[in-house]
Amino acid sequence: MIRINLVLLCLLVICALALVTSQHRARKLFTELEKEQDIAKQIDVEWGQLQLEQSTWAMHSRVEQIARGTLHMRVPPSERVRLVPAPKRSAP
Amino acid sequence: MRPVNPALSLKLPVARARVLLSLLLLGFAMLIGRALHLQVLQDDFLQRKGESRYARLLELPAHRGMITDRHGEPLAISTPVESVWASPADVEATPAQRRQLARLLDMSDADLKKRLSDPGREFVYLKRHLRPDVAARLVQLGIPGISLKREYRRYYPAGEMAAHLLGFTDVDDRGQEGIELAYEDWLAGKPGSRRVIKDRLGRVVEDAESVHAPIEGRDVALSIDRKLQYLAYRELKAAAAEHRAKAGAIVVLDAKSGEVLALANVPAYNPNNRSRRDAARARNRAITDLFEPGSTLKPFTIAAALEARLIRPESTVQTAPGYLLVGNARIDDVHPAGVLTVSQVIQRSSNVGVAKLALALPREQLWSVLSAAGFGVPPRSGFPGEVGGRLRDYQSWRPIEHATLSYGHGISVSLLQLARAYTVFAGDGALQPITLLKRAAPGAGTRVISPGTARAVRAMLETVVGPGGTAVRAQVLGYRVAGKTGTAHKLQGSAYAPDKYVSSFVGMAPASDPRLLVAVMIDEPDNGDYYGGVVAAPVFSAVMAEALRMLSVPPDAPATLVEPGDEMHPGGALPEVREEV
């Protein structure tokens, strides 16, 4: 009787310690997950900012200014435009 | 015998033992009572207190949806910024730290001190919407009791060119105007929350309850084309500056589907700058302001007369001697002419001609065409604050009102409404439903006039832009254009101001099968010119020419133009309709 009790006590102590360790590990993993999620959020934010930046750089007023001012581009006069009939697409 | 302890032989009074026992029992009873009190009665309160030592409720902010143009180019984006807040009771800062903080927040030390001096409050915003790099430096100061809160701020990459249409949001990112307000429910997300357990270092170690995930806001794709919007705004702004106009508006519609491809106003404002904004600049005039359309309404009178089989396109009208007396009021033509065909009435914009036709037409028939074309009712664009204009009931018309209505006086419209009405002539007599959102399939139009009438009026509108017409400057190289000018005196109180005009032009191209419809309105041009054909038509031409090229619409006319310079200046102006009392 006493022997069984001793074995059970040992088991109990081992289980208790295992519980503590796994809880600790779960928390550590969770913190890591949190960190990764934060990074994901951060990247998301960056994406939004880059989108904003891209559309600011690609503003038509700016593009036009560069095209006309820096690159000296202009719309071709109509006598220099030739219209080519669109090739007939084969049926899909 | 062993000696007996004398103490044992002492006889104590029984009462003493009883008192002791009852005191002991009382002590236990008190302990039990206290335990009950804590465990049962104060349980909730204590549990909460305990939880607050380690559990935290985190708010999960939701992202506001993006507004994009029809090709997915962003027009409004929310991006996170940091707001700084403090809990005054917890703030422990040395004077040096506080000065540093004040410098970072761009506020005076005294001001900051005042804000931090109220220990009764637990939450004080120090500064909202801080740039992320400034926020990072602030964190490095490491002052306890000062924290950051993530918030979203709205940015409008298109700036002022689409400001009126998009509207703006307030500091809490709620829509206040325009599309932002109209689609607030769709755009706005719902913030979520999660209860977590934090360790000593403030790291989240466990979710204490199930997470309420935030509902992210959804995107809105507008029917606007950013390129066309820019083009329209640029040309409108240039024209308004050239003619020193008080205001102006332009609407570009897809003639087939009724989608709004561009809608711009001047004066404009920069929606990214919250502090400088006044109501006059923020008005979306194209949708929320009314004006008397003047001659741009004439085609509808002609259409009503054609529908009633009162006339045929080649019928003639006598407009001599250049004026018409209706009761004791007088309607004048700028260029008196003799006998004109119906087509010439439109081409030269003869008030007398169109008034004569209108007077020959039963009131109800004129009214029903105007009403079916959407005048007098809001165009249902979904834009907040849109107006329907005024089209009075035909039963209350006096003869002079009947006559002036035929050339666009005594009726008020918004520019969007006027543009939409012209879809009747652009298509086959059906009025297209209008939309600011990208539409997958064209909506079903409602028939207003017969296809034959629509084509006949469109042919007449083409002569307006041709030689001898009022809008030679609306021509577009390589395309057939149909349109109509309008010049109207502005109403001031109940009388027409002699020197204040609204110049307008509504037109479509290519006239053989209209793809685009552009309506331009310039309010109070103040540089000498005020005729629609001189002020508004060039804006139309510039926008239309480039828009057709951008959309690669095949040309339908030889590449020659009529020289401007000898166009007719007619006018719908003329409210020489003064009533002599």
C-alpha cells in the first residue's frame, strides 16, 4: 500500500513539473508567435505606405511635368499619327 | 502513590471554560463569515482586481477601406500613425526629460506641464497623428506613463484634384463629406478586442479569452478614371484662372453606361491638410449647386416638339423681327434672323425660335419630356447633399414662364443632372442611370424619346460645332462632336444680374456613336468673355480630345478644323425677359 502511494506521489510530482515546463514553453512559443504577427502587421503597414508613396510619385501632374519639362516629350501632331486597323482576333 | 500535581486537583469554575469555548467559537464564526464575505459576496470585485494585475484588454484597430479609381489606383488610403497619450498620475519625468518631450511634440514646456498636472484623469492625449519616426524617438526617451496609441490617418494621393468627390474624414477617421461619408458603413471597419495575460516585462504570454477579431473596412472602387480626372481638373483650373471665374465644374460621363469618369470643381482644397479648409472651397458644385442652364436646355424643347410631331427636323420657324412679345415681357435674339430651320434654331441658339415652338406645344408635353430627362428630381448618384433642382409643375406656369423655360430660364439644374440628361441624345433616347461606383454591366436606361428623335437632335447638335455654329471652339480634331452652348445671366435675388453670367457647354463625341459626354460650367467669368462658346467650349475640346486619345477611340472624321473667330454669339443669355410692371 505504501509502495503504491510512493509511486503515485512520484508520478504526481513528475506530472506537475511537466505541466509547469509545458506551460512555460507554450508561453514562450506564444510570445514568439506574437512577435511574428507584429512583424506581419509591420510589413502590412509598410506595404500601405509604399502604396501611398508609389501613387504620390506616379501623380499625373508630376509625370506630365517630367515628360514635358525634363524629357521634352509632346503629343504628336495629327499629321504624324497613322491609324492602323486593329488586327482581327481569332475566336477564342 | 505518586505525588499528585496540585494544579490538577484544582477545581475551576465551569463558567470560565464555557466563556473560553464560546470566544473560540466566535472567532471561528468570524473567520467563516469573513471568508464568506470575500468568497461569495465580493467575489466578482476581487476577481476583477486580481485580473487587472496581469490581464489586459487590447484594442485591435480596424483598417479603413481604400477608395480606388476604376483601375484600382488608390485615391484614399489609411496609414497608421501614432498618437501619444499620458496617464498623468503615472508620469515620472525629470524636467530635462519633459523639455525633450515637449520639443518632440512641438509644444511648449509650460503647456505640456499643464496637461500633465491633472492627476485625476487617466487618459490625456498629448498629440495625435505623429509621424512614425518621431514616435520612435519618443519611445526611446522611456518616460513611464507616456504611451503610444496606433491610429489611422487618411491620405489622399490625388490631392486637390479629386478632393470634392472623395470628401474627407475627421480626426477619428470617420467620413465627413463626399464618398467618405456616403460609403462610411462600407469603408469603416469595426475594431476588435482581445483579453491577454501579460508577464512582468509586458510581453503578451497568453490569450485569456477568445479573440474578437476586428472587421476590416472594405474597399470602394469608383467609376472615376484617375487620368481623366487629372486631365479634367487641369483644364478646368486653367480655364477658371484665365477667365478669372469665381468657380467652375466639369463632369465627364461614359455615354453608354452613365458612369461618372471624372468630376472636378474649382476652387479646390487640399484634403491632406486638415487645418486649412473653408466651406466655400469644399462644396462639390457639380452635384450640390444649382444654376439656370440657359441654352443648354434648348435641345430638350426641340426634342419635345419633335416627339409631339409638331415639327420635323427640316421644318421652318419665323424668328423675325428678332424678338417676341409674350404678355408684356419681351424675348430677344442676339442676332436677329429671319426664317430658320429647326436645326438652325439650335445652331444659332435662337431664343425666339425655340420659344415659339414651346408655346405651340402643350405645356404638359414640354414638362413631361423635361421631367423624364431627370430635371427636378435628384439624379440618385448616391452623393450626400445632391440636389434635384427646380422644375415647376406645368399647371402653375404663366405663358412667359412657359416660353422662358424652353431656353433654360426659370428652371434650375445641377451640372451632373444636366450631363446625365444629355445621355438621352448620346444613346437612343434612353436616360442612363448615373453612378459614381464602378459598374460591372451597364444599367438599364429609361426611355425618354424615340431613337429617331434622339438621332435627329444629335445631328442638330453637330451643326452647333460646325461652321456658323455657336461653339466652333468645341471642335476636336479627327472626331465629330455634338454639343450645345449655354450662357445665362445669374439670378441675384429675384432679378437677373446684368454683368454676371454662367457659361456652360455640354457635348459628346464621337457624334457617330458617342462614347464620352462632357459638361463644363464656368461661374462668373470676369475677363471680358462670357459666351459659353468662348469660355466653356475650349475646355470641352481640350478634355475631350485628350480623353478620346487616352481611351483610343477610333476617329470618325477627317482631320480638319473650322477656323474659330466668326462664331455666332447668341445667347441664351438674354434674359432681356424683363417684365414691365
